[in-house]
Amino acid sequence: MNRLGRLNRRGWRALAAVAAMASLGAVPPALAHALPAGLGAVLEGAAQLVFSPADLLLVCGLCALAVQNGAEPGSRLRLVLPAAWLLGGALGLGRPAELATPRSTTLAFTLVGLLVALALPLGQRLTTALAGVAGLVGGLAHGSALAFHSGAPLALAGGAAAVAVLTTALTLALRPPHPGWMGVGLRVAGSWIAAAGLLNLGWLLKGPS
């Protein structure tokens, strides 16, 4: 298989992963931040990213937004997002009751999904700034959910490591220049992420019946 074929296959797989994660956005918010047990603090913190659809969609949306705006924003995202996530998580550990809510993260990934769907040319600085703010928001909720967890600092480090691994994998798989089909695919994935966010917001606003 030639290099172009490998790039196309890699891009399709990455977009399929983003689409599958977008479908998780319809999971009821009550399941957000559910932690598995018996894995150890670091692995439990890493697994929290998988068990929280809102966190997953936020990271995936930010990766799509970064690569839409060029190779440099993708490279910056690999550094900025895990660092912002870790900082936000450290702040969230001190405010467990106030920040353990999916609303802020849901709003964040909905906005990011809309930006991806619209394919707005934001530029390097604004894209990086948005990634930093969104990373802080996601990290705050992440750290707040871990506040009563035994070994919370280690779990937080595991979560930030999972964000770093996922961000690196997606930004490298989707790095520009993009063929035409991938540009369209990114916009479609962004619309799915935004739609999942709107459904989740409706669920949250409705409240328990």
C-alpha cells in the first residue's frame, strides 16, 4: 500500500473514532464520571476519560478544531490541552461539590463542535487560547469528580496522561494537509458532536422526571 493509501486509511479510522465518540454523547449525564474500581489510582483516573462521554467529545472536538486550522495548532494542542487539563483538575480537587457537574463540559464541547461544523478560520492564537480555556473547564469537572477519590492526585495525573495520549493520536492521524473528503468528514463529525451536546443539554435542563 502506498503512502497516500496509508494516510487515507489512517484518516478514515480517526474520523470513525470521533464519530463513535460523538454517538456516546447521548449517554445520560448520570453516567458521567463513573469510575471503574480495582485498577489503581492512575489507571482509574485514565479510565475516567472513557467513562465520561462529555470529556471524550471535548477532547475529540478540540483535536478536530486544531487540525482544521493548520499543523501548528495541532502541535500546540498536544502541549496546551494536557497542561490545562492538569491545572484545571488541580483547582477542581479543592471544590468537589460545586464543580462535579456535566453542564460546563457539555456547553464547552457543544461550542467546539459548532466551530468545527462551521469550519471557521480561527488562526493559531485563538485556536490555542480556546483549547486552553476548554481544557481548564474539562479539568475542573474532572478534578472535582475525583476530589473524594482515594489517591486523587495520582488519578488526576492518569486522566491528564489519557488526554495527552488521545490528543497526540488524533492530531497526528488527522494532521493537515487534508484531502477534500477529510475536510468534509471533520465538519460532519463536528455537527455530530454539536448535536450530541444539544441533546445532552436538553436532558440536563429537563432534570429528573
